[in-house]
Amino acid sequence: MTEASIDTRWRLRSLQAVILENSFLRAVVLPEYGGRIYSIRYKPLDRELLWQSPRIPLHKPPFGAVYGDVWCGGWDEVFPNDAPAVIEGERYPDHGELWANEWNWRAEEEGEGVSVELWCRTAISAVEVRKKAVLGPGAARLSVTYQIFNDSRKRMPFLFKAHPAFAVAAGWRLDFPAMDVRLDPCSAGSLSGAELEARWPVVSRAGQKIDLSEIPDPSSGAAYFFYGTGYEQGWCALTDPHARVSAGLVFPAQAFPACWLFSSYGGWRNNELALLEPSTGWPLDLNQAMEQGTIAVLEPGAVWEATVTLQVQQGLEKVSELTPEGGFAG
């Protein structure tokens, strides 16, 4: 298969499934469950890139559920908050309004490529959110473009994060560009007690150096959470050095000035995963973000737009650079 194709004939555990496929990638999108990309399989190695819960079966949860208790994995979006929050007098649920919504959708052929466009209107903030996943022919690249339309009369402070969970294993490597690492003193996981600010990839705790780029064995019970900021180029990547395959995200640093990491190496409910989260702001506490001016604001009538691209490359043991054109450097 050299060209890209799209198939809308399938259902997965009773949910509508839209399948985008070329010779490198096979992506499964579920419009009825938050419009999430539930699966991205790298076909040359028959490898699933996204983490899927081994204990929570795929199902559509109710709006307002506790996210971690019903989360089955994949790639969804967080908006306009992560932790439950009150914004402009309105109370927003855990991980926001998008991930449990049913989205409208349409599948299209675009020249030699294919796409699925999804959209919904949020229940509380009453804005329109759109995303479009595009897969072209002959390349291991899937691009997702997001748009948020504020057609209300009120300015809206918000957090927006792409929220893909990747499967990981001990001995793998995590790479970012040169950046600052900021720990959240209330949510540092097993990094609790380490210095709150450092330069990627090393943090210090009680005289011990912890290399965040090295993924430990799940017996360590490790769980990391931090914000990456201050980078000039927006990218992040995971590499399996044994299979010599890397998967990374590229995104505009201006639109996503922070990239969060939540990773569990056995430390959160015995799971092994890494959430790589390009974000419009930080920290988790939106009131603090508003106070320190690190939150995005959408004015009345304005549109926010950005693209996140997933790319896969074989032959590397680590990633030192990832470009929007698809170039990896080891």
C-alpha cells in the first residue's frame, strides 16, 4: 500500500471507528469517544505506539467522570482545564470538556492523502472545537490540526493540551530539546523532594542525580510529572534503542510554550506509559497560571489554531532533533 486510504465501515466495541492507513501507519479514530485516536500502529514492525489500558476496556464514559478511573488510553485532548477547576465562575470537570464528548465527523480524501475532520460544541464554555487528522501517502507522519472558536462575548482563559499516551518499557529513552524542567511541588510523583527547577535532562535530589531521559524498570515504582519550558523548537520523542525505532511529536513552540510529561514506570496503578503533552500553558493550577501570566487567553471572536504532528523513524538509538519537515537526527 503506497497510497493512503480511509475506511468508515468498522465499529470497535460498538463505537464507530474511522481507520486512516498508509504503508507505514494505521490510525483508528473514535468520534463517539472524545474524537480520540485510540490506536496508531507502526506497520513495518507491527507495533502499537499508543498506550491502551490493560485493565479498563474500551467504553464511552459519562461526561464529568473521574478521568483516571475510566481512562482506557489513546490520544485525546484536554480543554480548558486539567484538574477540576472553576473558571470565570463556572465549574469544569476533571480533564475538561472534550475527552468524553461525542464529536461530529466527516471523512475525506485529499489528493493522495486522507483525513477525518471532527468538531463539537462544548457543554460549559460553549465554544466550538475542531480537529483534523491528516495522513498522506508514503510517510510515517500523522498531522492533527486543532482550532478553537470563541464566538461568545467573553474572553476565555484556557489550557489546551494534546494528550497522547505512549507505551514504554524499561531501557527506552525520552528526548526533548534544551529546556527548563519545572516540578510541581504538589504533584511531583516520585520526584518529590528534588530541586524544583533544573535543565533537561538531569534533576538533583539529596545529592543524587536523576536522568529523566532514562526510562527505569517498573519495579522502581517511579512516576514523574513535570513541565518543560523555555525551548526554542517544539518537539519530544521516545526511542526503543533495541528495536532502533523512535516516535516523536513536533509542534509550534509559540502555540505550545510548555510540554508536560506525566509518566508511570510502575508507579501509577502499576502502568507503564508516558504522556507527552504539548500545552498552551502551565502549571496545573489554573488560578496560579492566571496570576503568573502563563495561561492562554482567547478573546471574543478569536480563533486559536495549531498543528501537532506524530512522526516515526527507524535506525536511531536516541533523538537530538526533530523537524516539522519530518527529519530526525540521532
